[in-house]
Amino acid sequence: MRTRLFALALATTLTLTLSGCSGADKPKAEDKTLAPRLAKAKATLDDAETLTVALATKSLPTGVTGLLSATGEGNHSPAFKGKVKVIAGGASLGADVVAVGRTVYAKTGFSPVFLEIDPASLKAPNPATLIATSGGISDLLIKSTKLTDGGKTRDGSTVLASIKGQLPGGIVKSLVPSADQTKTFTVTYRLTNDDQLRDAEINGPFYPNSGNITYTIKVSTSDTPVTITKP
């Protein structure tokens, strides 16, 4: 009798264990309620007079030329003013940057004046595109697919909702020109209770032969207009 009870208990335990493993391996189903929240977050960004943006990665692989960080403010004309840091030739180069439409000007420690530059040559974006209502950060929100609930996280005392998804490489390439447009990137957004975007993390092959890299985007809005003109 004891042997039969032991065998039964063992079989039950194995069944529950295998069932638990099977459930853990099963991918989450797409949550159709999340897309409207991201669309609302996009509308908030697009309606704002001014956006303050920070796009950054902790580091770049050895030998890679690319964007380390871009921080500043802009409007939907689109225009941007702030600071950009790139890695080129193994060295970090920082610059004050003004971008008006498609034209980008930079002033480094080596130059007393702003000079027109081509950011694509440094595998960096035109920072004004980050602010644009089409092809910018806000567009990512409505072009993400396979959305799932990532649960709750905290930013200080603020509780944020996480939404996980995927982005086509062609969309990510509009932000970082060297991103592989043939690949799929993963993204995690964090929203406030009223569906304002607090930040996003995008992971994928941003640079050739360099594995996956994570960029973090932080954004805030203001109703106070900012004027940005050619330097």
C-alpha cells in the first residue's frame, strides 16, 4: 500500500512539474488592450509644445563608431538643441548640437563656431528626427507589434506600467541609421497611469557585427514653446 501511495505521489509531482515547465515556456498571447494605450501616449507627445529627450547606451563595443548619447529639447518643426556624444576611432567626442529640419550643426571643443555636419557619417541620427511626429520617437509607439503586459515597475515613488513588444528594423533605422533593417528589435515601454510615456528600452543589432545593444530613451513634455533657429 505504501508503495502504491508513493508511486501515486511521485506521478502527481512529475505531472505538476512538467505542466509548470510547459506553461513557463509558452509565450504570452498578444494583449489587444495595449495598442490604444500606446496610441494615446503618442498623441500626448505629438500634442506637446516641447519635448525633452535623452537617448543613450551605456557603452559601445570596441571598434564601433556610433552614438553614445543625445540629450536636449526640441519642437515638432522639427528642431533640436542639446548635446551629443559619439564614439569614433576609439575616442569619445562631445558636441553642442543644433538641428533644424534636415540640417545639423555641431560645435566641438576643437571649433569655436557651429559647423554643418553629416551625422550619418558618425552612424548617429539627425537629432531633430527624434522629435518629429512622423519617423520619430512617437512613431515607435504605434508601430510596435506583438504587445504583451510587462507588469508594474517603479521609478521612485511612481508606479509605471511596462509594455513589451517588437519593432521592425526599418523603423529603428530612422533613429539610429546603422540599425539592421532586416532584423526585429525588442522594445519595452513604461507608461504612467494616464498613459504618458516615461521611457523605452530598445534592444537589437544597431551596428554591424557587434551583437545586440540596448538604447534607452527618456522623454518628458512641456506646454511651454521653445524657439530653435540656425546658429
